[in-house]
Amino acid sequence: MNFNYFDNLYINSHAKELAKVNNSGGDFIENVYMWHTSLIDDPPYVSLAIFFNYCSLDCVTCCNRLLLSGSGGTTPFHLSDIDKYKDQIDSTTIVGGEPFIQDLTNIRNILQHTKDLGLRTNALTNGLHLWESEVRELWPLIDHINLHVTEEFLALGLYEKVDELPFEVDLNIICRSDNMPFVIDCFGLLEGDKFFIKKDFMCGGRKFIPTKI
């Protein structure tokens, strides 16, 4: 199967072009919106969460909408910034936006540098890009992902391929009063011991608390 999604289901069809950068392969990582230590992006681990601009979807449940178009700007980030926190964190988490539409040299450098420091690697992703050939090359560097399940993910049948992934996967569904039919569909398709419901408090932008089914 040819995973050329941008000709088919992607809502934000220009995101991958927008996310491309002229990567030098050096210490500086481009297109980072912000970064900070976090207790919620890779629980129960303390993680350094690195947020990238742009996403291939435009979900109404997104709590980082400034990142979708890159309108929030960028913050300088260097691989060496991870070193400053290596004694305070357990992992790094690449998030967005969508981390796997970025210049994958940047993503590889972050994952490899994290592994070299003896830390865990994690990603928050919509999952649509995980089987693309260039992303597959990153699989050995990934320890865990939190996958935001969307209608597109289900429509492509990718939920049937999750067992192929050689790392830990948590499937997360955003639960709001206006998307309960989708949540119910997920109950019928996803294995109960592999997915969580995330409650969207106030239906906008607040932190999500995962609840194991």
C-alpha cells in the first residue's frame, strides 16, 4: 500500500511543505514552537516536551491551534539544550503539531541524542505518517508513542497495523460532548487494554487527564 496521504485524506494538505526547513544537520533544531519540562506528555515520566509547528490535520479538539498554521512563531532550540536537563528528566517527547511531518533529520537528531544520553524517547502523533518509509527508519529510535486516534486514522485502517509497531503504543481518544458517536465507534474497533479516553475539560485547551478503560 502506498501511503501518499497528502493526495487523499489530509485536511491541512500544505502542512508538510510548510514544515520543511533547510536543515544543516547541526546542533540547532528549526521550527520549534516551544519546549519545556512536562509531567503530562509521557506519564509517569518527567519529560522534556519539544513542540513543533504545523500539523497534517485540523482537529477541533486540538489544544495547540496556534501550531497548526505556525502563527505562534518559533523559539530557539538546540540539541545541547537536552543536555542541560539530562539529570532532571526521564525522556524527551516530540510533539506538535505533528512531529513526523517535520524535517526528519531534526527528528532523528533529537531521538538519537536522547538515546545517547540513556533517556527514553516518546512522541505524540496523529499516527498517519508512522508507516511512511522515511519514518519507518526512525522506528528503532522510538521507545513509546501516544497516538491521537482520529477519523482519518480509522478510515485508513491503520488501527489494524498498530501491532506491527516495534515500540509501546497508547491509543488516545479525545472525549467531548459533540464527538461521542466517534468515541463509541472506537470502542468497537480498538482493543480495551490498549487505549485511553482523554477528558477534554471545558471543551477547549485545558490539560487532558487520561483515564484507562
